[in-house]
Amino acid sequence: MLSHVEITARATVTPAAHFVWSNRLEYSHDCFVCRRVGRTVALHPGAESGLCHSSDGRLDEQDDVADAHPAPIRITGFDTTAGGGVERLRCRLSFWWAPFFDLERPGQRASELAERPWVRLHFRVGCHVCRDAGHDDWFGPQDSVQTDQVWPVTRPCPRCGTELVTMAGPPGIDLVG
Ligand SMILES: [Zn+2]
Ligand SMILES: [Zn+2]
């Protein structure tokens, strides 16, 4: 069946922050193609499929790359809005899903939403104070947050210490009709 999940996140930013959500993400998924629960899929808007890889969340081990395969899950809505000092992200995922038991742990039944839903979101934040002072590296490197880290998350400027971003809690992950 075709199922949908909506991911929502908000970041409170100070006037000194230049904040941009990235449109790629990683998401926990019970994948009926490889019949494993708690896999991670890498997703990008415009991609016709997700990339299912190992359960540790990062596609950097050799084993993970060998293990990776396309999965019938993709981003079908992606929207970011800013206003009132808040940067919002809303992302809709659509995927084909069917019930199964995990191949290696037969007692574990898959579900539409993973037992502990997890997502990693990427963003970049720059510092206007450093920009105005003429520092070339005022726009910071790629950064990310993920469900299972310590919240709230704050990001002061690594150069001058100016407060830039606060995220109060983990992103929302909800099954939607
Ligand atoms: Zn898979
Ligand atoms: Zn700064």
C-alpha cells in the first residue's frame, strides 16, 4: 500500500543568523525490499527512489555501500518557510509498504512507521557579525541534527560566539493520510 509520513521541524534563529535547511535527509525505514527493520534511507527531492543502507545511519562504511539498494520511498513534498525568527521545514515522504518479518530477527514485525522513528536533517548557518567583519568563512559548513541526540540544540557562531540557532526538540515524524 502507499503510505505517507510528514516530517516537521523548526529552528529559532537570531537576527545575526543566515539559516538554510538542506533538502536532503536520512530517515529510519522498515524496508520490504531487503526485509529488514530499522534501516536508513537517504532521500533527496527529485530522486525517483530512496537509497536504503545500513542501520547505523551513515553511508560511510564499505559494507554499507555494498549493502545499499534503491527503495520505493521518495520525497513528494518539501517546503521551507521563514518568519518571526523561526525557520520551518515540512517534508512529505511517500512509500510503498507491505507487512513482513525481519529476515535476520524473525520475531520483529515491520511497521509503516519504525518502532523508534528517526530522522537526520541537514542545514547550514552563517553569522552576519562575521560576514560584516569581512571574514570569508562567515557561512558555516554543512551541519545536521538527528532525532536521537541531546535536545535542545544550540549553535553559536564558532568564530565569534554570537548566538545563532536554537532547536527546542526533535523533528516531528507522523503518519498522514
Ligand atoms: Zn532495504
Ligand atoms: Zn560570528
